[in-house]
Amino acid sequence: MNRLTTICASGALMLAAGCKDLNLGPKDQVSDASYWKTSEQFRLAANDFYYGLRGAHNYTELNSDIASGVGSTEMTAVSNGSYLPTANSDLWTNSYAGIRATNYLLAKATESGLGSEIDRWVGEALFFRAYHYWNLVKSYGGVPLITKVLDVTSPELYTARATQQEVIDFIIADLDNAVPKLFKQSQLDATEMGRVTQGAALALKARVALYQGTWLKYHAAGSPAAMLDAAVAAADSVVASAEYQLYADSGLKSYKYLFILPGDDSREVILARRYFAGRTTHNWTRELWFNYMIPTKKLADMYLATDGLPITSSPLFAGYDSLTTEFRNRDPRMAMTFVVPGSDVFQESGFQPVFPGFSGSSATRTGYMLRKFLDETDDAAHFVGQYDFKEFRYGEVLLNLAEALLERDGVISNTDLDRTIGKLRSRVGMPALTNAFVTSNGLDMLTEIRRERTVELAFEGFRRDDLRRWKTAETEMPQALRGVKFVGTEYQHRDSTLVIGTDIQVDAGGFVIEEAAASRQFAVPKHYLDPIPLQQIQLSHGTLIQNPGW
């Protein structure tokens, strides 16, 4: 597979030979004054931005209510509300380092006089600056807006926080400026696969605008109309471009294979952190074998029955009384996200049946085990996974479009449902979502669109942000994290030595309690934003004000 080789510019260039000027610079490096002369040099510099994308080894949902696991004690503390302000934050530090790098390229672009010759690399810098500010604003709210390269004497070091809306507006302006400078996906040649495109900028704009529009709406922070309009327009532009489509090369199993090696470079992928043999690999598959991140009962119960009804009202739901009954007659994405007990999982010696439980190598805290992201190659089974983490994909764009239309208009047409939710359901063989179906079965359209978003994007890192923008986190996050039904089921028979109340905790219905509600909290308004790192506040000379409640 051809891969984008992200080479740091300083390591890829050499001094021109034969210079006879006696005022020689260092011969083992490129001076800044002699760089930034050609489009190729700007391209090499832009390559370094791609290291800032989210990669594998991230435990995307441990900070939410649909996952548990041992992958990150820090994210677990965020989930249960026990986390405290820290002196420093990798998110803050790395984001502003990325912003400085993009500001530097943009300043050099202005100085270079190369004009439209380097538009594409300017567009990439604008995208990544927007991307880093997006990661900051969804965590902290308003942050300082820095648009130039600073040194230790710059007064802008003490810039006060912009408002959340000002940061959002800045992000959208950068993305709007980036779009006409970037290539379309279809304009990339084989050596350029993985570079930022117009579609990536529009997908990020739709994500950002939907977030802010719903934040404004549900936090009563202002009119959401402009933001929801922007979200619809951006997502619609991606759809209308015809550059992307849902991955379907693996038939009804395409959802499963999208997230591992067969789905790499498919037309669903808009932008991904890329891995490849011999250079950059990861061990995510093995970590997930050992339950660094596992699903909870809340997520399991969200998957519809195959008649399109919730399990609370569908006659097809088979209950919880055996290892596999709750997986029967369910949305096929459930069995492509969870390991169904007894199903085959590819491991060191090939495909082997796996029975998640509470003892042995397949022991989990909830009795569930994650199948999503488990590759089926010898490389991934032996510490060198090569599949990409798809941070931006067409499926999310369709979900953003459906939600933005409903939030903006209060209704959504069957035509719009068909071209968004319908596409996702059709891929896995689920019935379409229609207005008539919702009405005749006493359902709520907003609930169903949010459900669709949660199950389609599970473990891709959206859940906590969604709960915070919908202002439902204060209800959802303090609830107990629960697992499979243990009492009176095969789980109890298989682990009969476990003593209830000592070795394992269960609720009145016999379901595993991984973390009790008494151990979880979500304070309002405190936990709707994360704390600004304490050292940043101390160094700001009083210009950075901490978020409420911290």
C-alpha cells in the first residue's frame, strides 16, 4: 500500500553543494534563512503536521458512559468525575505546539512571495490550525487565540481567553479559507493518499458547527440558527461532491472491516492517522484483546432489534438469560462491535473461539469484549498493527447532516433520512428509519437519530462530547456502569467460584455493576468544561480565568 511518508522537513533537506561564499552556515543542517524558497520545501514542512492527528493507542470512550477498561486511569477519572486540575496538560501543550507550527508556516508563506504556488500547503496549515483549536475549544471552551509566532518577549503570551463562540468562528474562518486551496480527494495521486483535502476541511467544519449549534441550543447560550445552517451546508457540500461513499467492499460485514486493514484508503475515509510496515505500527489489537477498553450494558441496550424497534418494545428481543441471547435478532453492528461469546477472534494462532467472562485471559470488568478495531492479520497479532485510525469518515458526515437538519428545522423529511441514516442502515441490512415508523411506534425522532449516532460511532471518540453539547451528561454520566447479566446465567456457571458481593457486584436484576452510581458524579456546570492547566493560569499574570467550579 502506498503511504504518505511524513518526514520532518529538517531531516529531508541537504545544503546545496559547491558554495564558495566564505560566510558558511552549519553544514549539517538547513538554516531558516536558506529554507522556505520552494513549494517542495513548504510541502515537507507541512508533512510534520500529520503527527498531530489522533492515532491508535487512544482509548476513545473511557471518559464516557459506554466504556470501561484499564487503558487509561486518567480517562477513567474523567468518566467518574473524580479528576482534578493538573499542573500541565498534554492536550493544551501539544495543541499550542501544533498551532505555533502552523502559524510559522503561514508567516513564512507570506514572506516567501510564492503566492498561489504554495496555496495547497497554506491550506493544510489552516486546516491543522483549525483542528488544534477544535480540540482545545471542545475541552476548555474559550481559549487564547494566537495567530502569530511568539517569542519569550511577546505580549501575546498573556492573551486572555477568547469566548467559545469567537474560537468557533475563528476555526470556521480558517476552514473556509482552506477549502479553495486544497485538492479534492479525487485529485490525489497514489503517493499523496492521506493528505488533507477539501472534504476533510468541510467534514471538520460540519463537526464544529453542529457542536456549537447544539451547545448554544441546549445550554441556552444564544441562537443556534447560524451554526446549524453552517453544519448543514458543510455536510451537504461533502455529500454533493460525490468524492466519498460508505465502504461496502466486504458486503454485510463492511462495517466490521472498515475499521481494520481492508478499510484503509477506502472511499469512506476522509482523513486518517496512517500506519505502515517497517515505519510506524501499533499494538492496538492486542491491547483490546486484554480489555484496555470494553463496552458497557448501556451501549449494548442501545442496539435496535432487527425489526427496527428498541429492545424495550420489540417482540424479537430474546432477553439476557444465556451467553448469546441478547445478541440475537439485533442490529448487526452489535456483533461487529462486541465479541459475541463463542465467536471466533483472530489471535496469535489464527481464529479461536473467545468467551468473554470474569476469569482467565478473556476476563473483563463488564463481561463484554470489544470486537471493533480487532484486526485479523498476523502482524497485528504480533505487535505490529498497520491499519489506520480513521478520524474523519463519510459515515460521520451523514450523521452530522441528519442531526443538523432535525435540530435546525424541527423535522426531517423521509428523503433526507434515506440519504443519511438510511445509507448507514442499508449497509448492515437494517430497516430504514421513516417518519411513519417513528410515529406509529411511539418513538421520538431525535432520540432515534442520537441512538444511530451512538451505535455507528461507538468507540470513535464522540460520546462524551455529544453528551456535553446535548446537555444530557448530568443525567447520563452519573449512572452506574453495568455489564452482562450474571446471576442465574451461564456467566455465573462458568465462573462459579466468584462470590457475589465480594468478588463481583451485581444489581437487583443480577447485572454486573462495574462501577456503582455512588462512585460517579457529573457536577453542573463544572464538568461541562475541563479545567485549564494550573501552570498556565499561574504563568498568565492573571489573564487566564479558570473554568467554573474548578
